Amino acid sequence: QLQLVETGGGLVQPGGSLTLSCAASGFTLEYYDIGWFRQAPGKEREGVSYISRGRGLTVYADSVKDRFTISKDNAKNTVYLQMNSLKPEDTADFYCAATNRDVEDRLHADEYDYWGQGTKVTVYS
């Protein structure tokens, strides 16, 4: 059974850092494109970052560029999202998602077939 599990969310003050993990089971993550998404209360799900299968091409939303870093460890079958300089507006439920289809819009949720259950990030002042 293909499964994604996100961990690493929590409470942090503005300017702080968190690292989210997305662990895959039931499939080999390196053969999939992986996206990180977030959804704040009352808002639509937003694409945050993407890493491709193979070469590991990365893409970031403008709102997180230069603050967030996506990476993967194929040996651990895990993708990470390092989040620095966190702001209150980063507060959201964060989800990882996977697809092995050809992706056109790398930060669009409809491109992805498999989703984790999410982990909550709260940035409070």
C-alpha cells in the first residue's frame, strides 16, 4: 500500500525554523515527483515546493523562496522541507504529495495522485 507520512510540524516563533519530513512506504520515492503543499484555515491549498524524480530539480513558490529548501534522501525514502525565517503567515497544515505522471504545473495540487495526512505548523508571536 502506497503511503506518505509527514512529520516535524509544531509551534515556533517568528524567525524560527522547522524541518518537515515526508516518509514514503509501499513505493520507491526516487521514481516520483514530490510536492509540498500547505493549507491555511479558510484558504485554498497552495503549492510550496517541488522536487523532481531523477536529477532533483527544485521549484519554490515566491512566498517561500530563499527561506525554504526541499531535499530528498533516497536511501531513507524521505523528502524534507527545511523552513527558515518562519512568519505567522506560514501557519498552515503542510502536506506532501507524489506523482509519477508527467507534471506540467509543478505546484498545482491536481498534478498529484498520492497525499499524506498532513502536519500542522503554527508560527506565533
